[in-house]
Amino acid sequence: GDPLELESSFMPIGFSRFSESESEQYYSTEVGWHSGDLLVLYSDGITEAFNPDAEMYGLERLKALISEKRHLSPLEIKAEILSDLQAYQQDESVNDDITLVVAKFL
């Protein structure tokens, strides 16, 4: 099926726009998972990576690759994403951390 993007208006975990005396509020969302569904968590180090022409990798490229490779195992999907990212960047240095988690529901 089509990817479902879980959006948030909050700062990413680990960042805070509040002082220590203020508290952040978090909300939960329920999603109905089905067998074969994928959960892909990633940091902006992937989508904001640049190629030698100063073009960003981008969310659309990542979503297209995930859709194309969704039949593979989570480890294979992760390897495909990292390989594509490396090929895209070519010799550009990595300027941000990269975090990637891929899970498939049984």
C-alpha cells in the first residue's frame, strides 16, 4: 500500500525548545498494523544528505526506494537504503549522523 507518514509538530526526541522549568507534552497515535507492513524510522542525516551537485537526497527518493524494496527483509531494505545513499553522495563527506531502523510486521 501507500506509505503513511506519521507527522509531528514537536521537536525531535533529544532536542528541546523548553527551559528546564517547563515541561514538554507528548501525544500518542494508534496505527493499525498488518502482516507485511513496514516501519521505517530515520534521522534527517539521510533525507538531508547532499550529492556533489548540492542536491538533497530527499524524502521522496527515500519513500520511492522503500516502496520498491518492500518485498525484501528489513536487513536487506536497510542495506539497500544505505547503499543508495552512499552512491548518491559519491565522495561528499557526511556532515550529519545517520540513524535508520527498519521493522516488518509479521
